[in-house]
Amino acid sequence: MENLRIVLAASEAVPYAKTGGLADVAGALPKALAKLGCDVSLIMPRYSNIKTGTLLFESLAVPFAYKIKTCSVWHEKQDGVSIYFVDIPEYFWRDGLYGHSDDVERFAYFSRAVLELCHRIGEKVDVIHCNDWMTGLLPVYLRTNYASNPFFTTTATILTIHNLAFHGMFGLDAIAYFGLDSHLAYGDMGLEFSNTGSSLKGGILYCDAITTVSRRYAEEIQTHEHGFRLDALLRQRCYSLIGILNGVDIDEWNPATDKHIAANYSVNDLSGKEICKRELLKRFNLPTDLTKPLIGVISRMTDQKGFDLIMKIMNRILETSANFVLLGSGTDSYERYFQALRDSRPDRVGVYFGFNNALAHQIEAGCDIFLMPSSYEPCGLNQMYSLLYGTVPIVRATGGLDDTVENFDRVRMEGNGFKFYDYNAEQLLERIYEALIAYNEPELWRRIITNAMTEDFSWTVSARKYLDVYHIVRQRLGG
């Protein structure tokens, strides 16, 4: 198969801007594709904190808002990937990536700017890989405004849904303002969703293929429970829908080379993990008794992440010999609860509110057990980090958590962690008890860790699956 020219369009990408897993994918997937021989570009907004790159185009004309609204474009090349930054201070020089009243307008502009930039660069693109609602209108522009443009005749689009919960809603009267034909509001191919417009619905309707970030999540979003009222549409497109598990950036997350942790280690020599545990306990001012199991959590503190379950059983967790550390931020009530818990049990509980990348690595390396009891989780990365770092995960069997964690079986000595099925605090507690029993059997615990650390979550595996999808959609267009 010939090498393809791929453009990945995303609202955020590591290391430039990040709020969630989308940034990890947008930062790592292009590098993996480049290693497979693809000609890969990443296009993202130039937020005010991004100071890198050189000016490529001082003025790029983008038809938008009933006029030509120009932006500049910056460029750099990293790890074989050409990276382009769309620079329009009016839209992207703000505090916070999202949460503004005109978010849909901002990213509608960005979506159209991606197409104009591709045309301006002048090298035909085989596939434009869109991500979530922020680039949901890009396939709509491509199949309507640019349908007769010979430059894009054989350009296919795929849309990756990282989280179906966010639609990118807008008033239907904005369709014309975005430069789209007003007839796109209604009908079989209309953007209307509950009397308003949906950017994500537009992407689902007009893209050539849809991917999600795990096999299980691809199934879940076609159900009423997890479909966020788009399940019927996704069932209609089920033959163009595939789940591809996110990979892990091994350059960043590898206990054998990690520069953030106290000591490096591997599956063949775990002595460094004990050092990491000792230093982590010191970091949280907890007693350095290495015989006691240490349970960790790194997460947004929301109901979706299972904090209501953790809070219900926290006192019973502390009735065991286990200590507990938490890194995260989120809902005020959860932050107040865990701060009060830490204040009352400083010898057993450590908390850090906010985000600290180095500390995240140290928790993954220093803990024995990692909790991730999400109500839903499209993919999840921390459970994969935990497995690679020999920190045994306890998860709810949903989305990517179900795909990556296999219940340990004492008879067959197979499995890499523990998972429960109903969204229920008692089931979570049962799995914690089961894990703590196993922890107290050193040979058994070592087997679980070995099973976990020998998993392959590299981006190469996932990138090859994306490459297969790219070729399929290109062939459908006769490319």
C-alpha cells in the first residue's frame, strides 16, 4: 500500500495544549504514523501560551462571518510531523481552551481554516482526521462548500469521537454565519438536534468513517444509555464505525526511562518501584511503612470518574491497612470532602489538588493499586499507565477500561487487574478487598504485576489500525 498524506486536525495536542485525552492522542498518533512512513501534519489553534514555530503565512484568507476573516499560520517540524498553528488572537488568545460563549464559532472558523490551509500549502491530502465536536463541521464544509473543488475530490475524512457527551451546540441561525447553506439545518442530512444545531452530529453525518477510542465504547455509544441521543444515528452508521484503542506514548510513560520518578525499574527488576513508593510516601508526608499497600487516584473529581462511589466507601478503605493518595481537581464538594479527610487522617491520606505532571508519574510508579471506577470511560489512559508501571488497576468494566483490564484468575494465573460491572460502591469495595488479599501473597502479586507490565499498549499497534481505516476510506473515494 502506498504511503498516505494525512492531516490530523485537533483543538489540543501535547505538548502545546491539553485538557484531556484528546491532546495525548493528537500528540502521539501523528508521530506513530510518521514512523510507519506516512506524510503527516498536525493542525491546531495557536493559543496565547504557544510561543514555538516560525511564521509561515502572514495572512490566510478564510471565508467566515459573511466576510473574509484572515489568520496567520505558524509552522514547525517535530518527530517527522509538520505542525501548523492557526493564529487568530480574536478567537484563541484567551484564558482556557474552552468554556467561552462563542466556542462553536471559534472552532467552526478553525475547521474551515484547516481546509483553506491545506489548499494554500498545495499538496493534496488523502485523509483529514477530525477529532470531537471541535472539528465536527469540517466534513460538512468539505462535502458542501468544497464539493466541487478538484483539490479535495479524493480527500476523505474520518471523525474520532473521544467523548460523545459533548456536542458543540449552536443556534440554527448561526449556520449561515458560519458560511454554510441554510438548507443544512433540516432534513436527513441536517444539523438540527433538539431544535438547535450540533457540530458533532454534522461530523457523524458527513465524514467517511467514524472511530472511537476503544472497542467497547464503539458498542456503548450505539445504546440509549451511553448514546447521548445520537445512538440511533450511530446505529445507522454502524458499518462505518470502529473502535481503536488509544496507545501510550512510551517515550513519556516508561518506568525504565521515566525521568520524573525516584528510580527506574522494569518487569525483570522491580527494586526501583520500592524506592519510588518510599519517596512518594515522603512526598505526601505519610509514614514510610513499605509493607502497607498504597492506593492511588489521578483524576478529574467528578461523578463520571466514580468519586461518588469512592466517597461512599472511603472510611471502610481506611479500616484496612491501606493508605491513600489523590491527585486531581474538580467538583467543590469532592475537593472539600477529601481535604477534610486528609486533615482528619494525615497519617493515612495524602491529597494534591490541581495538575502536576511529575507527581502523576510518581503516583503511577509509587502506588501498589490504582482506582478508576468510572461510570463511563471512552478509553482511559491512566489504567494503561498503571499496568505498564506495575500498579494494579481496579476499574469498572466500561469503555476502554473493560478492553484493557482483565480480571485476575487465581486458577489460570492470568489477568492483569480487577474489575467490577455494576456501578455500585459495594462491588468496588469487594474488588478492593480482593486486591488487598492478593497483595498479601507476594508470589501471587508478583504474577499480576508481571502480567500487567508485559502488555503492549504502544501507539504502533493503534497507528496500524488507523492506517487500515485511512486506506479503506480512500479506496471508497477511488483514491
